Amino acid sequence: MAPARTPLSLYVHWPYCSFLCRFCAFSKARVPAGGVNHALITRALLAELRTSLAPHSRDKELRSIYFGGGTPSLAQPAHVAQIIEQASRLVPLATDAEITLESNPTSAETDKMAAFKAAGITRYSIGIQTLDDGVLQRMGRLHSGAEALAAANRAASLFPGHVSLDMMFGFESQTVAQWKRELETVLAHADGHLSLYQLTVEPGTPLFRDIRAQRVKRNPDDTLALMYETAVALCRSRGLTHYEVSNYAASPESQSIHNIGYWQGRQWIGIGPSAHSRFIDPASGTCIRTVRIPDIQRWVQGCLEHGHGTAKTETVDDAEARQEAVVFGLRMLDGLSNARFMRTGCVNSGALSLAKYLCVEQVQRYVRDGYLRSSGRLDHLAPTERGLQVIDSILLDILP
């Protein structure tokens, strides 16, 4: 019997957006006045795909593919199909592989859903953000609340049980009551998965400049905490399990396989401008992290001339890999087992267990106070619901 193949994920970055949201710090560019050269971008993506995946063809299988951005629903479905087909020729797809595409809920993008399903997409993620038309307009979004709900319903009919709706809370002057009403409405249209993010103010964004100039006020921390707690309670009452800091699912089958791969240390390849990768190099056995060139034109040139647009390649040492295993593992309510810590992803920690790696006295204090759960001599460590809300602060105390 042939040895089992190692799971691998693929991230595909589509860099263009029809508009630039005031809060977004992701790598992206506005659609050029003359339109996107779809053929050129696809040629570059396919070139980088071949160069990046070919070394993994002998012993890996693709557990997930994720089209993110930017706004990948602006891509042409035929080109998405080409990328999926080429990827599966290079590295076989798992029989239950998850293939996700992010979308905005404009009517134009909603009209393309069926074509994306025919192209091979199996999971659809819709960036609703808010149903308040005034907030949407101020944040630079092009859709309305009504369009968002229509898109959610359409997606549920095409991808039953495999639709994720993204919402944000903490907009200026938003109250807890307003957030609760919005979330209740979205839950009535949800199809198994919600991602609920607190609005973050990232340096360099228009929102950051507005707040610094006092044109916009931030919501108080206690209000944001109440909004988070409201989301947890409301989702639980509707049968959605809180399985990660910002994610809720109706069943294990509805959870994001691709994102769980990041949190559990799965290897992944990223293609497209600014995309990141983290994998074991098949030739050397070392853990590698790569970052692609963020500038679209320079990235395209690199792909067409050299087969990739890589800006930086670096080795991930065991110390960094161990820290990442804990930081990402404790984002999930399931937490991190000692067995996974000692063998997951790029970690080669040998005899170094969680009990030897973490500050045990601090861990025990958080367990006594009800923020962490542990079994045995740290055979398993996980946050409680209470601890998940402040996990970043906990990590500062328990990491060496």
C-alpha cells in the first residue's frame, strides 16, 4: 500500500477590487480604468502555480484551495476553472477537498455564482460586513443590505451547507442593540457558517487617518466586549458552535477546512501578489516561508520571466514554529494537543513538550481562574469561552 499523502493547502490571491474599503489593510488594487487584463493575470498565476506545486507532486494532496483577495469574484469563472484544473494535475485533490471563493454581494457578482460552481467552487464566502446602508456607503462598499441578503439566499441554494457570511461589529456609533438586530437578521439567512470580526483600525488605512484626525470616533472597549459576548450568546442560541475566535459553525462539516489548516499548522502554498507560503521543502527537509512581490506589475513580470514572483524566502526555525503552533492552536476552542505540538507542520521539537515549553505556573493560574482548560501534564490545552475573548493577553503570559 502506498504511504498516505501529506495534506497541503493552496491560497490564490486575486489582487483587484472594484472599490477600496476605508478599513481594509489587505494587499489589493483598484480595477484599472481600462479594466483587468484577465488573460495576463491568469498566465502569471498558472506559471507560479506550476513552479510552486510541482516539487510537492510526489507526496502531497490538496486538502483545500482558497481564492482570496482583493475580490476574486471579479475573476472570470473560466480562469478559476483553469487554476483548479492545473492545481489538481500537479498535486491530486483530496476526495473531499474544499474549494472556497470570496465574494462581495453586489448583484453583478451574485449573477456569476452558478458559473463559479460549474468551475469547481464548493464553498462560497460572502463579505456582507453590515446591513446598514449608511455605514456601507461611508466605508466605501458598493452593495446594499438588501443585496447582501439576496446574495446569501442565492448562495445557499447553490452551495447548501457550504456558505460563509462575514460580518463586522464596532462601527462608529453602533450600539449593542443595533448589532444584535443586524446579527439576528443575518442568522435568519445564514447557511451554516458565520465569521464575525471586530472592526480593527489598521495603520495606513483611510479609517486610521480619520480616527487620528478625530473625524471618526472609536467604540469604547467595554461596548466592543459586549458586542462580542452578544454574538457568542446569539449564535449559540441558534445552534452555531463558536469554534474559533471569530468563527461559528452549525456542524463540523460547515467549518472552514482551509482556515483550520492555518490554525493547526498544515503546510500551504500561496500564489499571487503578496501571497505567503509555509511548507517543508521536499529537497532539503527544512521549513520555508516565502512572500510574493506585492506590486502587481513586478509580480507578473517575475512569474512570466522566472516562473514565480517571490520577494523573500526564509527558513523557519524550531523556536518560531513552536511559538506559531501555540499562538494559532489556541485560537480554537478545541485547543492544542501535546501530540500535535510535537509533530505538527514545521515543528521538529523532539522531546520538548508543551509542559516543558510553556510557563506552567502561568498556565495553571489561568486554568484556576477559568480562562484555560488542560488535561494531564498539559497533554491538551485549550481556551474556555471566557479565555478565548482575551487569548492575546493570555499568550503574552504563557509563552516563554
